[in-house]
Amino acid sequence: MNRSPSFDAQAAAFDRRAGLPAGSQRRIAQAIQQAAGRLPLVELGAGTGSLGSRLVGALAPYVGCDLSLAMLASFRRRSRAPLVLADGEAPWPFAASTVGTVFASRSLHLMRRRALVPEILRVLGPRPGCALLVGRVVRSQGSPIARLRRRMHGSLRHLGLEPRAPKAHLAAVLKQCCDSGARVIEPSVAAAWTSRGTAAEALAAWRSKNGLAGRAITPEQQRQVLAEVETWAAAEWPSLEAEMEWQTEYILQGAAWP
């Protein structure tokens, strides 16, 4: 069973809290289409469909998968795309060698490799022209939101709770793909934009989540961590309500079988 925090409670506010800008969604979808070609594409962790709804009817037949019914319901309000309730850590509802591209946006790190990679390889074949595409959001390291997140991670570690490590997880997944004959698709910037927000908004968004840093934790642990982060932020900036801005990029990378 997937040990990540549930996204059901986040569905209603997810786009407002963590959504991608509309212009960036278009550019990212175009980059995915160029990399995916005409083979069937399955999106893991399709969420509310901000990207998936733009892939429906494009070059590749599209199917969106998610473990959250609430997220899929939000997607359904956006598009009549083929959607499947599925756990990325359980056998996927696709026959072997029937998928051309597996795509995951900001979700791959939530799934354990020992369950994930065998399913990727099974549904892809892998065959020539197949690919794994992974999208992730990267904020400038000195940005306020990145500093807040690092402090939150430090507070989690102080409680003996290790945050997920998306970059290391992705590197290990790509290595296993390359061991099966794939070549690495080097990271490229699919879209870039200026983000704006306040420390208070970031803290409120984290409080609304069921878990932190990709980990399911107790409500008391979550309150303790965020109280410490808020105390630190109040000493770091003149006001938690002051608007700040930072640069954000959407990076697309992966592995392809020649």
C-alpha cells in the first residue's frame, strides 16, 4: 500500500496552493508531447489534470491514473479524459508492452522504487521508442520558499523523521531504466516563471496538508514542526504577510529506449 499522505483532503485547494501557471502548463504540455510521440501515454499521479487535460487528444492517446478519488473528480470537472483509480505501488491495470510513455509530474518520489520500476518496465516492454518522462518543480535555492522548506525539513529530522529525497529517488529510478537498455533524457527547462507569495501562505498551505515533505506524520508532529518553522520565519523576516518573489522552473527529464 502507498505510504504517502493522502491527497483527498488537498484536492479542493490543490490548484490554488500548488498549481502551475496557465501559460506554463501549455509550454510543459507541448514539451511532453514532443518527447512522447504518438505512443499511448499513461500519467501517474494525474491529480487535478492541469497537465493531463492538455494532453488529451494530442499526439498520444492519454490515460490518467491517481490513487485519490477526490483528485480524479477534480480532473473530471476539467476534462472527459480516460481516468483510472490506481495505486502506483500495486500492479497497474495495463497489459505488458501496451504503453509508450509513462509520465509523472511531481509524484514519482511518492512511490517506492521496488514496486514502481518493475511496473514501468512491464508496461513499456521496454521497446524502442518508449520513454519514462518525469517533471519536477525547482525553485531558486536562495528563494524564501526554498529556505522555508529547508527549515521544515530540518525540523522533521530533529524529530527523527527523514523527508523524502526526490532527486536521489529519481536518479535511482533512471539508473534502473538505463540498466535495462535506456538512455538518459537530460534535464531541460520546459517552463520558467516568477512566483509570488508570503511565508504565512506557505505555512497555511502546509497546515492544510495531511503530512509533510512526502511523509505521513501525526497531527501533533505536524503542529510541532510548523510551529518551529513559524518561529524561525518570524525572526527571519519583518512580516510573515510581506509578499516575496522567487524564480521557479519546471524541469523535464527521464529515460528513453532507442
